[in-house]
Amino acid sequence: MVTRKGILFIISGPSGVGKGTIKDAVLEKINDMQVSISATTREPRSGEINGRDYFFVNEHRFQQLIDNDELLEYANVYNNMYGTPRQFVEENLNRGQDVMLEIDIQGALQVKLRKPEGVFIFIAPPSIEELSLRLAARGKDTQKSIELRLAACKWEMEQVEHYDYVVLNHELKDAVDKVCSIITAERCKVKNFNLERDMIDSSFNQGTNGSGR
């Protein structure tokens, strides 16, 4: 019997680059993927629902999660805490289910230390100028918040060397297609399969009986 290991896919990039939009579009094409929901101390934005978009918790509860080692990663991002609950990710991977994380760069680097076998996809903006326009256009951030995000962008872009893939988000459809291609290719890699020794030996013997070049 051939079984495949669960793969952890991490989609990350600078704030406002469109990684959330890309994630949602990818999930419309690839529906057999579990999505991990992050915990955060920030206030919900308009339209966000607790348990669907994030687990919204206070600072005391977030510290409990840290103290109990219940987070796969956590980071302070623009004065708010974000973290990935460990149990959900581990349980799904252990039963062969792929999991997708859409997280900030600080968090992705922590996951890299704990889960180096994960597939790390960096979503890059066409330019800093375009990123600034996108942050302003989405209407979710104050001007001060936008300035903080842009100030951090230089360091964030330098972290691309720690990733496996980089996808330029210039045209959304093209970026989505590339991420889907990455997922398909990773799912086909030999290292992600559990191949029983007897099955391999049997297939090899059948393939060599009476065959030639």
C-alpha cells in the first residue's frame, strides 16, 4: 500500500502583499487541504469572525498558550501577538493530511526551525511602491500602521533566502497558478511517500522479468 506523508505548506510574505487572497484562491482549486487558524491578540477587523479568520484572545490567554508550549510559532507583529496552535497542525500531519499556514515572516522563520521539512513559499510584491498602494487601498490600516509595515519591508524581503520558493504577486491569477503548481509538485516527490519494501521489490521483479532495453 502506498501512503503519503502530510506536508506542511507555509505561505508568507510582507504585510499587504496579498498572501491571504492567494491562499483563498488556491483553496478554491485545491480543496483537500487543511488550513491552520492563527491566534492573535489584535482586535477583529470588520467582517472577521472568531474561529474562522482567527482565534481572538486577550494577552493573558496568549501568554498561557506560550507558557504551555501550545504554539508552533508566535511573534509580535506591529504591536500585536500572533501564533499558530501546535496541536491542530501536528494531528493533521500525523494522519497524512496536508496543512497550509498563512503567516507573517517572523512566524515562518520560527516554523523553519521546528519544521525544516515544511515547504516555504515567499510571496513578493512587484515593488515597494506597489505594496504601499495596496496597503492604502485595502482600507484596513491607519497611516501609522502602513508606515510601520513599509519600514519593516526591507528586512522582510531579505528573509527570502530562507524559503524554498518565491512567487511574485504581480498578476493574481499567475501567482495562484504558480502556488498550485508548487503544491502539486511537492505532493509528487518521492520523499513524501511511505513505500512498503515488499511492494517495491515486487514491482521491481515484475518490471525486470523478460524485459530489456
